[in-house]
Amino acid sequence: MSNSIYNSLQSLAKGGYPDSTFSGAEQRQADSGGSRAHEERVSLGPEAHLSRRSDVLDGQLTAVRGKYRSPRASLDLSMLSVSHRSTSLQAVTAAHLTRLSGRVPIGLTKVNATLDIMSGRAGSSSENCDGSHGLNAGLVGSLVTGELSADFSGNSVTVGATAGVGVAGSLGVRDADKDGKSEACARAEVGPFILGLCVENPF
């Protein structure tokens, strides 16, 4: 992409969406003491982001983005979304009609659930969807995809199913709980099945 095209797109994103994010409606509720630890937040509106660092071009455009945050749970909704990330050696493009995801803690375990309706992804990248850095590649398209994952002390297990076609996989390393011990991660999407695993180094 030439500099002129990039600058035009960047100006459009900044002009239409201040600070790369526009919230059409936002509500904040705090407890009587005003503690931020008990704050709830809701936002709804379109969202756009475009950035370039060195040889990395990263962009996303979402027609409707809704977020709910509280100390106990989170909920995200996005509709009509397309994203692209590219470097001199890698490029990946993804899109979905609707995505609904949520997170809630159960004891010491964090449970995450995601539902995608009419989604697709193609390409390869060094940033994986499980938060690890390494390598992923694939070509997948789906009418409906559902995933459920559980995280405990950096370790995680993900299972899912999809009504679609394609193959994708990833390998990487992360430190999700920031304890200085890395986790090795692997993920595979083959046919209707999705399976992912991250295991923390015990040493």
C-alpha cells in the first residue's frame, strides 16, 4: 500500500472515529464509595483502528461494537467486522458478520465463551488467537462457530465446533498470568473440530 493511500485511510479513521474508537452510548456506574474496583462500564458504537509500525500494517473496521465490563465478568459484541494485519513476510485477513464473546470467573478458573456467525479467515501471522506469539496459518470459513475455554494459572484448554470448512493451526509461547513462566501453546481447527492447549513450564 502506498504512503498516500495509507495516509488517506488513517485520516479517515481518525476523522470518523476520534482516538480510533467512537462510543455512541456509554454508561458508568460506581458503588457508593466511588471505588474503581467496583465500576461497571457499558459502551456501544462503531469502531475503527489503523496503524503502521515499521513494516507492520494493522487495521480493523467494525460497524457495531458493544462492550460490558465489570469486576466479575465481561461481554463483547461485534457486527460487520473486517480486520487485516500484514508484514513484509506475512498477512492475515479475517471477517465476521456477528461475534459474541464473554468471560466469567468460576473460582480460580476463568471461563471464556465465543460464538461466531458467518466468519472467515485466511493467511498467516505471528500473533495467535490464544494470546501466544509464534506462527499460525490457515484458510477457514464457517456459518456458525462456537468455542469454550478455561484458563487456570496460565494453563488453558479450548474446545469448539464449527459448521464450516477449512484447516488452520498455530504454535506459540506466551505468559498469560505474568508470573515469569512461559506457556507453550498449540491449536488446531480441522473440519468441524477445534482444540487448543496451553501448558505452563513448571520450572
